[in-house]
Amino acid sequence: MIPPPAQVRVLCRRLRSDPKRIPTTRQDALLCVAAQQGIEADLAIETMLWCHNGLVLKMAGKLSRGGNYEDAIQAGRIGLVKAGRMVEPERGLRFSTYAMHWIGSTMRRVTVQGNFQAHIPEHSLYRWIRIRRYCNHHIEQHGTAPEYEEIAKALGIEVSEVED
């Protein structure tokens, strides 16, 4: 189902005319296909960003740490564009449901990494978050930081992974 450019332009104009309008599954699918096929792609992506901006803002409020709110919003928008280019509309999943994974993943990476230039793999970030939570909980309970061996035993991971 490759949409003609005129249909994409009309849909984008219709969606942007009402600020509270949420795209239907079919409309989201049409925008995603247009973005993937390069048919009025810039307009389709811009409209997706405009329509799902509330989702990005909501997740930025949940996931941003400290003063990184603006960075989280930008990362969320990048994640939303990634989702629009990678979604498979024929699977029948709502775009917003699919996009939440990409938005959250990109935001978590930015808020945890901060301004570091090195890329940290997703699984390493999740392991680091689990270790940090355990350490914070241990400090609250006992008043001291736990040893590496204790963290590894509690989380069921290797000591070398904790040291990394």
C-alpha cells in the first residue's frame, strides 16, 4: 500500500489542523509507509513528531534525570523518528505502542550516558541501572556501600561484570 503524495499531504494537513487529534492506526500506518518509502517523507515525519509530541513529553518527564529534560525530549524525538522508519504497519500494532520502546530506549541512553561520546550497549545500561539501584538500596538499609562480591551474588551476575 504505497500512498500517493497528494494523499499524504491531505492527511498531514488534516491531522495538523486539530491540535487534540490523535491519528488512527490506519493514519499512523500511512505516515510510516510514506516516511519509509520517501513519499513526502519530511512532511510525514514532521507530522508524526507533531502528533506524538505528547507521548515524548510524558516519557521525558518520567525518564529525565535532573536537568536533562531538554536532552531527553530531543532524544525522544530521535527515537520517535527511528520508530517511524522501522515500524511494520502490517503487523497491526499501534504506532504509539511501538514508538514507546524506541523513545524510552533513546532517552535512557541519553540520560544515563549524559554527555559522554562513547556508545554504551543497551544491555550494559540496564545492568548498570540494576547495580546502581541495588547499591542505593543497600546504602539506605546499612549505611555503607556494598562490596563487589555482594552485589554480584545479590543480582546473580559475575563479579567482573560489576567491576566493569
